[in-house]
Amino acid sequence: GAVVSQHPSRVICKSGTSVKIECRSLDFQATTMFWYRQFPKKSLMLMATSNEGSKATYEQGVEKDKFLINHASLTLSTLTVTSAHPEDSSFYICSASFRDRGREQYFGPGTRLTVT
Amino acid sequence: GQNIDQPTEMTATEGAIVQINCTYQTSGFNGLFWYQQHAGEAPTFLSYNVLDGLEEKGRFSSFLSRSKGYSYLLLKELQMKDSASYLCAVSPLAGGYNKLIFGAGTRLAVHP
């Protein structure tokens, strides 16, 4: 159990366009979902925490108008990278947790974004 | 501030034992996680420690000392497939019940 999916797995877009990444918990209802980005050979940097039905909490230095997070249901959260630039190219990973499993987070397979 | 330190890289021989250390300084402590991450893939859960002592799970064990802000992950009978990055993550007291702060990760290379 506790499977998290992400779509798409890879996306290439042109500079100035917007890209939406979906994160779904397939077999459980996620109390909280997290969005991370990871640069090559670096660790995960938490971007924001989102709870279903409420606004996301962004980490310091993360632009909330650029990285739009929507958590419309207990099984779906979306991250939209608006007006993408080449420096937004990265590996984006979501994770989900639910109250009955304490602090453990279940990670999605990640989305490789390349902005040309 | 939040600070989690672990070695950048380690190498070991197939069949051997390797210990990956992690030290942390966080605003409170609600548990420490170890995750394994292969290149280009998502992290997978290995262990969780919230009390002092050693937790053993098959070939992997994890140790925690809260007073020293220190943990280690011990991998026994190393296999080639254990070549991966190992991420130490702490759940701090502040910032939400489930939030995790990750260290930079230790890249382990296992050679024959």
C-alpha cells in the first residue's frame, strides 16, 4: 500500500510557458502532500506543504506566484510552474503522508522538467 | 536554523559493512528517517528512529543518540544494488507535524 504517482514523468517546455505536474495518492487519502525539487547530485529541497482544502505553506525563498500549488482533494495535488525559465529545470518530487502512518512520507517517482 | 550533515561520498566493497553518519541541529526533534535513492528515482523509506538506540531491519540498521544529535545507518553484507544515495531526514518540532528536513545525501558506491 501507500503508492504515490506523478504525471508526467518527463516534460520539455519552452521558456515562458506553464507546466502542470500532478501528484496522486493511489490507495490512501493523503492528509498532507509535499513538493520538493532536487538538483543533480543534491538532496531534496522542500518547496511547500499542502493540506487538502487549504492554502499551501511555502518555504522561505520559494515564490508562491511562480509555483502554484492546488490540493483539491485528499488524493490529488498539482504543482504549476508558471512562466517557466531554464533555471526552473529540475527534478520535482511530491510526497504524501496520512495521519494513521505518523511522520512517514511516501514519495512519487518524480517529474523531470526541462525548460528550453 | 536547521542543519543536517552527512558525508558526501563513500565507497565500500561488496560483502563488507559500511556505516553512514548523520549529525543534526534542528529546532526541535520528532524523529529521524533514512531514505535510499537511486539515481533518477524517488526516495524509498529505510528506517525511522525516534528513541535512542539501535533499530535493526534485515541487512540495514539505524542508530540514534538524541543527546548527541547523531545517527548512523549501518549496511551489512553489501550488494552492488546498494550503490545509491542515502538521505538522512529529521522531523523538527516546528513547521508542521509531518515536515521533513533532508541532509544533502551520501552517495555510496559499492565495488566488487
